[in-house]
Amino acid sequence: MVTSIASSGLFNERFFRNVLPIPASNTLELGQATPDFQLPDITNGTVVKLSDYRGKKPVLLAFTRIFTEKNYCPFCYPHIKSLNENYEQFQNRGIEVLMITSTNERQSQIVVKDLSLKMPLLSDPTCQVFRTYQVGQALGAPLPAQFVLDKQGKVSYKHLFSFLDHNAGVEKLLEQFK
């Protein structure tokens, strides 16, 4: 359920750091290795380091926009649900889906429970990884983006947010792994 943005907790430090609109400016080229990062996985209670997947399996990095627990971006909410509903399709093909949010760990725990997430939800409340990947920001949160990484951790597809094309659909993402 998409809920109102005017809930308590929305106007926090993260909101004000991301309030100005900055368009996505990611310059990663196809075939280029992606920057490494380490974030807590709220779904599984572990820490995920992107480089741990290199040489082992392809990865979908799905940067998503969640304002606070129960306050989802109207463009991202259906995308999150679709990725979660199709998580097994990715897993069956040997692909890991890493969803990255800017909500803090407490908020992210509520999101995991609220949406019954099966896929890893990585918490990046400082937005450092969002900034490293230059996905842009507006109205209090980083913008969504998707990066398909091959087994060596190199970009084989990327989708950056635009008002005409918010998120790459599950079918489009799955076909990138053929």
C-alpha cells in the first residue's frame, strides 16, 4: 500500500541531504567493473560485500526509493513488489538480487516485515553507495536505478530513473542475464 509522505519521520537528516533535485549522472560503461561496497543485509541479518560475488554469480543491484517505513515511492513500490514476487526466478538462474534502500536499519526491518521480502534488503542511510553510483536524488531520497552485473562484477546493463521510464521491469532485467 502506498501511503502518505506527510508521516512523522519523513523530515529527517537524510531527507534534507537529498531534497535538492540532482539528476542521475552515472558514467559506468558497459563492461566496466563496479565500485565495491559493504552494507548490512536487513533481510538475512548479515553484512554483504559486493566483491564477494565476483567470480561466483551475476548480481542485480536494484537501488530503490523508500522514504520511511510505510512511505514508499509510488513508482518504486510496484517495482519492489514485482522483484520480490519474482525473486525465485532470479535465484533459479543463479542470480542474486541486492535491493538497496536509504532507510535506516530500524525502518528497513519494518519494510522487510511489511512487504514479506525474500530478497536481501541492504540499508544505506548515509546514501554513500547511492552517491558512489551517481543515481541522483530528489524530494528527500535518492532516485531508483538498476545495474545488471555479470559474474565478474562488470556492468552488462544499467537503467537510470527518468520520469518516462522509472524502473526496468522484471522481464527486461531477466533477459539481460541470458
